[in-house]
Amino acid sequence: MSSDSSSETTTGHESWRPARETKSQRQWKPGQVKKARSIRATFTSTVLVMEAFVLAFFGMAVYGVNRGEPMAPWALGLSLGLAVVAILTCALVRKPLGIWIGWTIQILLVASAFIEYTMAIVGVGFGLAWWYAVVKGAQIDRENTSRAEAEARWREEHGPASQ
């Protein structure tokens, strides 16, 4: 076998690259600035996914305790449906509509205390977590944006940083 060093120097085929890469990994170039992710979207999505699990288990618990009653299948269906809505809302949290749907889910979670009183504690806890995710996540996003703008201005003035 002959060693062909020219194949290793072409972009995308360097020796340090893994054999299988994603599209974004193949398109990456040294010195390229990474696209920032929204911290608010990450925080709120995390809260919604955790709520989906809680809603699913809540529905199963209500169904199991009240199996003989006519409201049990409705409570289970409504709870599982709300869990699905919470998961789907994760795709919308970058928009104001997603945040409003999230607030609605928080209100419904607190209202579930009328079915099972201990859900008041869970609902208030998730409501506080949602509030924190929305407020603090937006604050961190603003800070990250201003930091990225300052770094871009610095790069314009001083040129790319040498490594």
C-alpha cells in the first residue's frame, strides 16, 4: 500500500476526521463560528418533556385508582393528550405561541389538583420551573447575543485570532 498524502490534505478527508460525519460536520471549516443555540428554548423544552412524563403517569394513576368510574378513561385520555401536546410544543418554544401554549399547560397542570390534590404541589413546582426557564433563558440569550456581537466587532477590528 502506498501512502498518498494528497488525499489526506483535501478538505473533508483529513486524517483526524471520523469515517462517518453529519452534514454539518462535513461542512465545518477551521475558524468557523458555531451557530448559537437558544438557552430559553433548551430550558423550556426540558420542562415540557418532564411535564409530559408527569402527565402520563398522572393519567395512569387516576385511571388505576378510579377504574370503575366513567371519568377514568376520560382523565387518562385527556392526560395523555396533554402530554403529547407538551412534547409537540417543544418545537414551538422559539416563538411566542409556544410560550403561551406552555403557560396554558402550566395552568392545566395546577387545575389537575381538582382531580388529585397532590398535583397542586407538582403543578406549582412546574409552574415555577417554567417561569424560570422563560425568564432566565431569555436573559441568558440576550447576554449571549451581546457577547457574540462584541466578539464580532473585536474580530473586525483585530482580524481573526491566530491559533
